[in-house]
Amino acid sequence: MNTLMNRKYIILLVFPIWALLFSCNPQKRMAKKKHAYMEAAYTSIKGAVNEAEVSILNDTIKVLFPEHLLFKKSSSSIQKETYPLMQRFANALNQYPQTNILINGYTDITGGDALNTTLSKQRADSAMTVLGEFSVKKDRMLTWGFGSSNPIADNQTEEGRRRNRRVEFVILYSYPSGS
């Protein structure tokens, strides 16, 4: 009888500890926190830049502005009339400092590969500069130039080439240091 009583006490002591350890899975909590944070960022960004295509997949947000707003043919300068849109975008990004922004520049197929790679990188750098002017911290941003690779439209038409002259913003969750 005493042994049976001791087993009950052991079970009563061990079970709550076991349940506590396994119910508080820190990876699950972090994943839920990350998902909620990125969902909130997505909603805010989508509302701020309703002219843009904003999508979310696996807690990664992608923003693509209409091509006519950013660059003219053979240019890496962001058009001044786009600045208010970029400011709204920057304001939304600044609400979510626990994100990093990959800025990917692209071109159409006109021009050679070397020229297109350089131009696409300059476009990404221009976008980063403008976001920086609106207080997005530069250490949150990384730029890439992909030239004419990964077209989103037919390069055989003027409309398609115009759509391919773009910058894509990919917003990722940045785990706090020490996590």
C-alpha cells in the first residue's frame, strides 16, 4: 500500500513537470510569434501601398510596384512622382523593425548582359537609397542585381519589357540576436 501511495505522488509530481516542459516548446512559440508578426506586417504594408502587388507566402512578404512608377527605360533613377508611394512603404516598414528587406533589381532583355546586370543593381541601390531617405535603416536592406533573368512578362513586347524593368522587395523576419 505504501509503495502504491509513493507511485501516486511521484506521478503527481512528474506529470506536471513533464507537461510543462513539452507544452512550452520554445521553437513553436517563436514560430507563432514570427507568423503573427509577419501577418501584421503584411496587412500594414498592403494597406500602405495598395497600388502595389503585395503577397505573403511562408511568412515572406513580396512587394512589386507597378513598373511605370519606378523606372524609365535604361534608367536607374526612381521617378520623383513615386516618392510619396515610397514614403508610405518606408513608414510601413519602419513599423516592423524586426524585418530585413532584400531589394532585387531587374531589367528587360535590351542591352547586353553586363549592362543589364549593372543597371539592375543600380536600380536596387536607388530603391535602397530612397527608402533610406525615409528612415529605413540601411543595415536592414540588401540589394541584388539580376539583370534580365527571371522575367515576369514577355520580353518580345514593349509592354512585357516595361513590366520586366522592376525592383522586387522581399521582406523577411529577422530573428532578434540571442534567439
